[in-house]
Amino acid sequence: MKTHFKIQSAIFKSYLLLPLIALAMIGCGHLGDRTTVVYGKVFDENRVPVDSILVLLSGSRLKGSVDLKSTYTDENGDYEIALEVPRKFGHITVIIPYGKDNPKLGKIYSQSTDIGGQRPPMIGKKTQWDFKLLFK
């Protein structure tokens, strides 16, 4: 009789424990929604919006980073990138790459900088991330 009670007790405890583990995993982003939206504005030092600037979202993992998705700013300097971040990536970053894919950046501007005090983009959330371009 005692053995039967111990088995029932163990089964009952496991039923209580499984939902708690699932909730913890959702809180850590392992089972939760990984749909991520990063949006913002790109402007110059005079706060004038800049169009046709490539903005890139990359995913970070132990073996480096991988470009996930990109878009160009519109005529108002606005951009938005939405994607389902694969589970193999634990962190994402948003940048304005320098090079042939961003010719306007190299011709007129020397570099891009993010605006201080912004929260980093988070997987599964909607995050605003603005950039300022510095003149040459």
C-alpha cells in the first residue's frame, strides 16, 4: 500500500512541476513567441530624415553572427523589420552596415551611431531603435 501511495505522490508532483517548467521556459523565450519587430528612424545631425539607408538585423550565437533580414528607410527615414527569429539565436542586433549596399552612407556620411539611452532589441518584442548619421 505504501509503494502505491509513493507512486501516486510522485506522479502528482510531476504534474505540478511540468507546468512550472513550461512557464519558466516561456519566460526565458524558449517556448514563447519569437516574432520580433524592430522599427525606428534614421536622421542626420540636423535631425533631417534620411531615405534609402540599409538597416540590417543580425542574430548572434556562439559561433558568431548571421544576417537575418534587412530593409531600406523610406522617404521619411522610417524603417521596420519584422521576422520570426530562429531559436538558435539568443540575441539580435540592428546596424547600418558600411559598404557597397549602402552607397549613400559612404558618399555623404562618415558613420552611423545609435541614439543613447535606447533599450537593445529583444527577441519576441517590438523595439524602437533610431540612428543618427554623422556628416563627413
